[in-house]
Amino acid sequence: MTLIGFSVIAFVVATMVIGIRTYAKIKGHATNYYVAGNTMPVWVIGITLCAQAFDANGSMGNASLSFESSFWAGAAIPIGLALCLFLTGTFFAKPIHRMHLMTLADFYHRRYSRATETLATLAMFVSNIILVAGNLAGLGLLLDQIFGSGYLAMLIVIGACILTYAVTGGLYATITTSVLQVGMFVLATVVGFLWLVGVHGWTELMSKVPAEATDLSGLLRAENNAYVNWAALVSLALGDIVAIDFIQRVIAADSPRTARRGCYLGGFVTLGVGLLVSFIGLFAHFFGKSPSRFLLVDLSLNDVPALVGTAIILGVIAASMSTAAGVVLDLANTITRNLVQRYTRSPWSDRTMLRLARWTALPTMAASITFAYFRPEPGILLILAFDVVLAGCFVPLALGIYWRRANTPGALTAIVVGTLTRVAFYYWLPERYAGLDTLIPPMIGLIGFVVVSLATQKTYAPKHGALMYVPTDEEVVKGVY
């Protein structure tokens, strides 16, 4: 067995052991499973919020896009995700944490209605199945390269490993393992970048990079994919605010101040380390590489010392496991909480919620594996995932917090109109307008939201006061507020 193969197996086993050991922290309480008891400190929140920028979607997509298109095409991923964290910390972390939610979809129930919560949950389901599928696709393709056991087999094996520890310790498990997983990627990437620059020199590495790959044409000229690059930035910067795993970590912080500061810390780490990956993608020109979704893996295997390259590959696998575990867990919890429980008449106990949340994770992972098998497109799927919630769910969240006249009909209109417009554009918008299919739907949803809210003020009173109500733990679990 190769060094990389042995290292991957050892790392996955170690991750599972660490995750499973967190089972004792649940203590039979649903709030511990869902939000880690609202006890997480700044540095844990900050580190775990970086995972999406460094997973297979983020890191491998970043490097290959930088090489194949331009610096801005790849850098849009870390810049967009960093902007998301800065915006979340500034405008969303404090009010969302203060509401004492179990899931992000709870916000749509408390601020609007059960129908709004249901539509938002369904949009989040579609979005996050795509997100997990992108990570599993990256993991499956990478592990198949390492072990040669077949793409589908690797999807099933890694999916089962992730599911085992995620449903054991809940958010405690995903956060605890994420610290190790993200930390490994950060350290390996910084060391790899410094080694490349130290050995070959910055000037030499950049000497083979085409001028158009680093100038501003990637942001200013449509023929150089400016629409697509801006769309990626906006999709990640705004759409990711409605990412259930991001918000779940915000909710899990020990205070609103911690949630805000954790977002800022995560934003700076995401931006700094993510841009290093973009430059590493550009360095591939120096080594005469060919376009490939495995470009970062190719560089790690052949152009840096074996230990550094192995660490980078392990870091990609680790960050991908972190994102997949967090999203699968949070999505299963959201389905259990905001679809199943909400339509059950009698209040639930902790035991009922825990049991059903764990069982729901099984079909959730199965759906993600199925999607990943038929659409093995890491990188592209990251942006598509957040297009869905950007189109329908972002406007009701933002205006629900900052516009007192936002009401239920307006929110329902925004979700339905924004999402359907995005789907229509996916099928019918000409390729030359790629990027506008991301940017236009949320604007249409915004217009519909404002117009309908203003027209229905007398018949549907806004519930802005819901933002100030803080339910007890017992009320939160039973869902009776």
C-alpha cells in the first residue's frame, strides 16, 4: 500500500474514533445533538466555518478554475465565502443567535408561518443535497485515484464512514472532527505554498501564467466570463448565508458576540488560505500541466515533497468530510424538525427527536450518494447549490430581520417566484448569458416580496416581534412556541 493510501485509511479511522467518542456529550438532549448545547467558543466556530472553502468543491474547484480560466474564476470561491462570513458576522449572527433556534428553518416559522417554513425547508433540501453530492463526488473521484477500487464503491464507503460518526455525536461530532480536519488543510496548504515559492521563486512561478489570467478582464469583460465570475461571487457571498451548516455553527456559539467574532475569524482564514490555493492553481502553468479536475492532486503528488503533498491531499479529504458530515447531519435534523415534527400534532420529547433525526440521516446520505454518482462535478455543484437558496430563501431571511413590514405572503412569493425563475433560467437562458441565471432570480424575488408585502399589510400583519422572543429549551424541543 502507498504512503497516501495508508495515511488516508489511518486518518479516516482516527476521525471516526474522535467523532464516535463525542456520543457521551449528547446525554439524551436534543439541543446537544442539534446545536452542541450552545457552548462553542470563538476559535472553534471560526475554524469550522472554513470547511466549505477547503473541501473538494472549494479547493479542487478553486485550483482548476484558476488554471483553466483565470485567477478570478478560482478566487471567486474563497472571496465569495469570506464575504459571506463577514456579512453574516455583521448583519445576521447576533439576531439569529438571539432567537435561540434549533435550525435555520425555524426562523421562517417564527417570523412568517408554517407554510413558509415548509417551502424554505424544501429549497434547503434541494440545495444541500447538491452540496453534499459535490463533496462526495470529489471524495469518490479522489479516493478512486488513490485506491483504484471504483468510483461508486468509494462513494459508498466514505459516505458510510461519515454517517457513522456524524449521527453518533451530532453537532458535537462534526464540530470536534472539523477542527482537526480544517486545521490539517490550512497547515498543509501554507507549507506547500511556501515551499513552492521558496524553491522556485515567485517571479519564475508566475512567468508562465498568461497575462489575461491575472488582469481584471475576468471581472470586466463578458467574453472572459465576467458574468460567471460575478455570479459565483454573489451566489457564495449571499446564498451561503442561508447555508444550514454555516448557520448551525452560528447558533451553536456560546453567545451572540462569539458567533459574530467566529464569523470574522473564519472569514479571514478562508480568504487568506483560499487565495493561496488560487495561486497554486496558477503555478501549474509553470509545471506545464494540462486542464484537469485533479490539478491540485497532480501538483501535490508530483511537484512538492511527498510529505507535504500527502498532507495537502489528506487536507482536501478532511475538509470534504467535514462539510459532508455537517451538511448531512444538519439537513437530516432540519427535515426531522421542520417537516416531520411540524406536522405532528403532539409535542415531541428529546428521545423522539434524537431517534428520528438519526434515522433520517440514512436516506439523506443515500440521496446525496445517488446524486453524486450521476453528477460527478465537484466545484460546479458548489455554486449551483447556493444558487437555489439565494434565489428563494435569502430575501425572506434578510428582510425578515431588517424590514418591519415583511409578512408571510411576501415571503411565500419570494421563495416560489425566485426559485421557479432560477429553474426556468437553468433550462432556457442562452449560454452566452451564463451568470445572469444566478443574478436575476433573487432580484425578481425581491421585487415580488416587497410588492406583495405592501399590498397585504392589512390582511396579514407582520410578525417582526418574533425576533425578540427567546423560548426556553423545553419550548424549543417541543416546538410549541
